[in-house]
Amino acid sequence: MVSRRNFLKTSAACLAIPAALGMSNTLWGQPTNLRVRKNLMTLADNDPFFEKYGEAVKAMHALPDTDLRSWWGQATIHANYCQHGTLNFVSWHRPYIAMFEEICGELIGDSNFALHYWDWSQNNGIIPNPFYDNPLLNVTHWNDPGEYNGINWGQIDSLPIRALQKGTGLQSDPVRSGSFTERNLQNILRQSSFLNFSNMLERQPHNNGHVIAGFPARGLPGHIGDGLSPLDPVFWMHHSMVDYMWAEWQSAGNTTQDNDETYSDMFVDKNGNPITFTSRQVRDFTKLGYTYDDLIGKERFEAMLKNVEISSAFQATLAEQLKSAKPVSLGTKKASITASVGEETSLSAKTTNLLRNLQSSRVFRTTLAGKKLLATEGARIIAVLKNVGWPQGGNNGLVVNVFVNCPYLTPETPSTDPHYAGSFGFFGSAKMTSIEHGSRVMVDITAPLTAQAGAGRLNDDIKVQLMPINAAAESKNTASFTVTDLEILRLD
């Protein structure tokens, strides 16, 4: 039997054995003259970026709707061709954002114009003031219509409003903030599998960002909460952050394993000409003409390995361990459940040697001081919810909080609770949920299990609890969704 003391001792040791890969001090040789995307949250309200972006939005509105470079035209590209719930979620949106960026620069005569990223983890995830104070960046100013039937999306009906009011952010409400915390973003970046990384990035901060910013307490969603989400200028900052997360994950040496697809004439370039990209082609974002300000020596990765001795002694061993790593199933549960707003719904699974599996080690890729590294940590335990249905009986403006073995769970239990594991949401349309990982949700439950092990309260029985709540606290939405299977995985 593994004692509490041995568990804590082993866990601490696992966190302290990184190994350098012997790479150069740069992550890759980047071309010169790249557009540089910066952290939106570090910009002053009078930064020239906001005025330039507003002028670009104005210029795009001045183009005829039939011109796909126009504000409306760019939104219809998303409604017709966007990839959600697939392995190509990030690789479709990357050229979409990059071409929009080039169009903006062309229309305002600034080839260096770059779309900065909305870092959800900073400043409570508050949308900067200019998106309210500058009418050209305020979605209500343009009063764009929100009715459209997209090829991929289906019927869309949204309004030119934004649910997040000035001065409030994605983390302002502790019950709905869990997807955007530094801890959760680190959990996502530590996933070695592209399937896990992509699923968690999309279903958690991406989806919840859309619904929290887009779904008011009553009525139709704002544009950013539905398929015409690009009609809100904040959309492009949101997806710049999604792309930044992928770029960070790539910079650590992780391998993208999406479907090999060709996005034939789905986009237009800065001159309005149709342009084709492949999913493989866009993996190197520098070939699309941009980079990010602080990928090298990123604080997020440095925080992971703070005060840890860097050594190359275990380089070959860790590389082999990572090469042979594969997920291990610890237990499954087949049971069809319906989760409703404001009600706890749980799936229980009997696992095998959970405590021993939790204290095993795994290898993950990261960076520190500009070097690619292999590092080790304690095992990651993932709850996989399968066949997650699209919300019925209401709208999809939900945040689903996930807890483990919580004896006092209520709709008001915050994400700071030690039993909290993560959150996910729904963004897309019902027709998208049956494809690839669209109906699968992965949640890292390592933190609550570790806390319970440290307190001597962990056994092989796991109760994964779902608490759906509305994105807007005052909403009367009564939607529900179904889940049929639960699997508990250990990631090596």
C-alpha cells in the first residue's frame, strides 16, 4: 500500500527531473520582417493599435458585402467553412486569421499591422476599454444583421450585442472562470498528444470564451456567441490567443497530428483573390508572415520549471520514455445520463490502483530560456466523456463545471474549490457534434485527485460530477445534454 508520505515525496521528485534536448537557443530560425502579435492585455488604452484596428474595421464595412474582404464577407467565410469539433480546428483558423490580418493591413496601408492576442489568464480576462469606448470597435455601433444559413454552421440568428460589459472579464465570476486560469492553460500546454491538446483548447477556453462573451441573460446571443462571431471585433483577438496557444505548444517541440486536408479556395488574400492552404502548410506560422512577441522564454513555461535544475544526463532516457508513452485505461463506465442546468449529474467509475498510477511519472515537452526541453512530472489522469450530445430544450450558452468526489456540490461552487477539475462548453452547431472529437470532452482531473491523495482520502472509486450552469448568471435557460460513457485514462 502506498502511504500518504511516500505519495507526496514521489510526486515532488517527479516534478524535479527535467532534461535538456541539446537544441539551439532559438526555437527555430524565424524569417525577418514578420508581423509581431503582442499581448493585448499589456497595451495602454491609447496604444495606436486600437485606432488602426478601428480604421480597418471601418474600411471593411465600406466594401460591398459581395466582396469577401468585407466585414460581412469575412464572417460568412466562418459560417460556411469553419472547422469545429475536428482535429483541424486550429489549422483551419490559422490561415483564416492570418488572411484577415493581411486584409486589415492592406486597407489601412500598414503591412506591419498585427492582430494581438487576448490573454484570458491576465487582468481577469477583461476586454480592453477601447472595444467599448471606440465606436469602430464596439459591436453595437455597426448594428450588423445576424441572420444567415451557413454551409457548415446551419441557421444562425444573433444580435449586435456583447454579453460581457465594460470592466468585466472572463474571470470576473469565480464560478465561471476556471477555463481561463493560468493553471488550466498550463494543463493544456502539457498535453503531449495533439488530440488531447486540441480537444481541451477548443472545448474549454475557446468555447467558454465565446459563450460567456456572447450569451446575455435573455434573448438571442450576441454575434460572438454564434456562427457569425467574426462580426464582433473581439473575435479576432480571441482566436489570435487560440493560435498563440498552438504556437506555444508547437514551440516546445510537440507534433501536430491533424487530418491532412486542403482548404481549397476557402479564404481570400489581401487583394480579394481566392487562396488555398493545406493543413500541413500552415503548421509553420512564420510562413504566413507573423510571429508572437514572447514565445522564447515564455513566462508560462518558466513558471512550470521554476527553481528546477536543468540537466542533460537523462536526455536519451526521457526521449525513449516519451517515444513509447501511450495512454493507459484505468476504468470505464457505460451509463446514459442527462445533465441539466443547475443540477449535479455524476458518472462513477471503478479504477485500478489509482493512487499508484497517480504517483507514476510522465514526460512532457516544454521550453525554458529559449531551449526546447523534456521534463518529467507526476502522471496526468484524464476523464474522457464520450458521446456528449448537443444541448436540447434551450440554448447552448452553458458552462459545464466538472468536479471530482465533491460531497457538497452546488451551482455556486467556485473553480477555486479543491474538488474542481475543469470546465467545458458548447460552440458550433448540433450538426458538428457527431464528427471526430466534437462529441468527446477531455478534462484533466489530476489536481483534485492529487489534493485528495495528499489528504489521505483517495481510493479507486471516482465520481466525476457535472454541474451545468448558464453563461449568464441571471439566465433562465433550461437546456440539458446527454453523456453515455466515461473513461479514466493515465497519460504517460
